Amino acid sequence: MTTLSNIIDNLNAREAQRVFKDVINNLMEDFDWTHIKEAMQKSELCDVYGEGHPSSHPFAKRMEKATPSQLMRSMNAKGLALLLSFADEGQPVAQAALAMALGAVGNNPAATYEEAWPFSDDAYAGYHSEGTLNKDISHLIDVEATGEDDEEEEPAEVVRDDELVWDDNTIDIANMAAAKASGGKITDLRTIMADLADAQTNIERLTKQVNDVPMNTEVTNEDGSTLTFDAKWKNAQDVFKLQSKLLDFDIRTYDWSGHNPKVPNIDPNYKFDIEALSSLLFSWKENVRSWVGGPTGSGKSTLIEQACAYTFTELFRYNCDKESSRYNLIGKVDASNGETYFKDGVLPKAMERPSVFLIDEADAALGDITMALQPVLEGNPLLIGEDGGRIVMPHPAFRITATANTYGSGDSSGMYAAGVKIQSRASMNRYGVFIQVDYMSPRSEMKVVNSVVPNLSKDASKKISDFLTVYRTSFKNGAVQTPISPRNTITMARIAAFYEPMLGCAKEAVSRAVNSNVILSADEADADVIRGIADKTLGS
């Protein structure tokens, strides 16, 4: 038995609407819509273009024309279910119900919203008795394929029980809807899903074959020594020892034949932002250029460094400060023992290896740097004109990630205005994944601090946390320009833990830490503000 309630509860809204509309169209094929069209043109529920003024009714629907198709397209699944119930009782009943709902509101704008049932979830509760929703409409769903299983079929042998369990009470409804929607081409969703699972298995197999295509597994260091590596695909949850559905995919890791100085060291106290880590790993897996934005000292570069450390990926870093130049990036002609040669910059070195190339402070890059990077950001080889037109082909596992304080559109806060430059849309379009990294909450940051500095007293830890909370708010509001990174916080904790036993007072120890680590490194204007924050938060 197929009821209205079955369809509403077991299909998504769009599929339920499609089923109901098909049945209604069959029932009302010869229906005279003249009076309904007139009611639509006058009703406040139907905001028809060119027909009077826009309606202010809370349930009004905007429509291009006063037509039956527009009316039913605007109705939700429950409204269509009610109309189907009326239509099954006879066209005059359906006509009267629609005319009453549309006409009553049109003639009396102050009418209760209960009459607005075609478009509102809440307004037709009075119409929907339990008996209405439990009405059997099996005889109205006329499809060639009923969705019933052939006796010989054994769906349990086709469906992977560990991946998908079918509800025998509703599968027939789903099959009937699929058959109706596809004109009888889809008769059993179980078979479709089994075929899809087989196709996914083939995709995974083929992808693995592509990923396992041998690449150059040897790299040469600057001292002439060589290292070999094995590239292995592992689940990110296992690699980072973090359980999250956002990390439930395979990533490439490396097993080196010896110590590789280009691979960062793992910081066991670093805490990953899973949202940011997932996006970063996705960009590396799919070879999409990523841009990591966030305030100074929030840990943008550390995120990339630690992601490389855990995957044993080489990291090459280029800082776009005012001292950076094309020579540092691409290279330059140099001389040794009376002979000239081309000395590669950091980019061609990184391109020839299975590495991550980090463009640090990318929104501060000068024009010549941006232009030099463009072909590589597009995935193309690097042409070095200064070296006789040498072409550097990117290694298959070469990846690019940028960090910046902004997202390329300049700094409206004024905090980074001196160094940040507005990047062209053409340059920014070469990045496909944008990632936000913000400061950890003081509570989370102090957990890290306490794990690094276990001898920090609870009193000193509380005072540093209070100071940090007010300070970060002031920094975000622009009251102070000097950033405090987690590294600063750890150093303050070490200073406080060292001096508290000598001074016998947590306040004095933390005050000394704030002064020596933050205040004395700030400019004069910031220093006065920071002293005020310290006086306010450290207390007695």
C-alpha cells in the first residue's frame, strides 16, 4: 500500500513533489482551470508579474503567469498531497478547495492564514487529518514497472550489506517513483546502486593505477648526495592521528631512504584546525593551488609546515618581503673559478622535486614576482630565459600553496596597509582553494602552552589566559598593532614559570614575561596600550 504519508516521509521534497504533480495532472487532465486562473490573478497568494501590485502576504509566491503549472510548481509537497486528496474525490472538490483558498485571500486580505494552505507548511494543519495522509493512492500511481522484485532475483546478493541496507517497507515506493520519473528505464534502485558501487570500485582501481605510475623517485641535494623515496597513499586520519569525516580520504606520503633536511620536523604539541587541514590536503591531493589567509601570527605557515612534516613532504619556502627579488625566486648568473654558471633560485629547485612550494606573504608580492609565478601557477613549465631558455618541467607531485594576511583584495583595516598590495583578479583566479586560519581560542592555546610548559602554575596560566583574551580582542579591533603568536605565548609561559619561584608571585612573573616578550618589542604607541591591558588583566 502506498499512502501520501509514505511518499512524504520516504522521498525527498523534490521527488515527492514530482510524484504528486504527475498524479494530479493525470487526475485533472480535463479540468477546467478558468475560475482558478481568475482567482490566481486576484489573489494575494499569487504574486503574478504584471498583475497588480506586489503582494505583502507572508505566503505569497511570485509567478510569471497565472497558469496551473506555475501554481503547482509553487506548491510544496504537503500542499500537493492535499490537492491530490481533493482531486481523488472529484474535480469539483479540488476546484472548490483551490478557489476558496485563493479567492478568500484575494477578496479579504485580513482572512486567516489557515486559508493559505497551498503554500504554507503551517497553514493547512487543519485540513490534514490522519486519515487524509494515510490515504492509499496505489491505484493512482500508474507505471509500467511496479518495482516489485522478480522471484528469481536475490537483491541481497547484489547489494553490499556493509555499505547499504534497504528498507523493505519503502523500496517499492522508491522504485515506483524512479520508474515514473525515468519513463520506466529505472525499475530497481538496488541494481542501480550495485552498478554504481562496482563503477566506484573500478574508478578507485584505475585511480590507484594512475597514482602508482612510476615517477622519478630520486632527488639530488645541493651537496651532491642523493636520496630515494617511496610514495605511499594512506588515509589522512591515520597519518595525522585525528578522527574526522573531513579527513577520511587518502593522501600521498613519502618514505625517504635517509634524513631529508627539506622535510620539516614534527611538532608534537601542534594542534591542527581540522577544517583548514582538510582543505589544504584536498588541494594537494587534487593539485589545486591553495591560498591560506589570516592575521599575523595565527599559524598559517605553521599549518603548511606541519602538514608537510606529518606526510614527510619536502617544503621550499619563498618570502615575498621587500627584500625578495626575481633572483631569489628564479635564479641568477653567477661566477666561480673564473667560469659563469646559472645558480637556480628556490622555485626551479622545488619544481623538480615532490615538494610543496610555499609562497609566504603572497599579498605583498611585487609585480615582477607575480608575473614570474603566473605560468607555474597555471601548471605550466618554467622558462628561464637567463639560462639559455631552459625549461623546467614540474614534478608530478609538485604543489603550490600561498599564505597571506588578506585574500588579495587589499587591507581595509589598515593593519597591513604598508605591505599588502591588491592582487589582480587574473592572479587570484589561479588559486582554487581559499583557507581561513584564525587565532586559536585562548582556552585552546593555553592547553598547548601547558603541554609545552608543564611547570607553569595554574595561577600564572590563568593570568596569561586573561591577558591573551583581552589582547586578541584589542588586536582584532585595531587598538594594538603588535601581534602575539602562539610562539610568543609559549615564550611568555616559559619566562613566567622560570621566575615565579624566585619572585614568589605569579603576577610579577607574568608581568615580567609580558614586558620582556611583548612590550619591549612593540613600538611606543603600542607599548602604552599593552601596559594598560596588562595592568587591567593581571590584577593582584
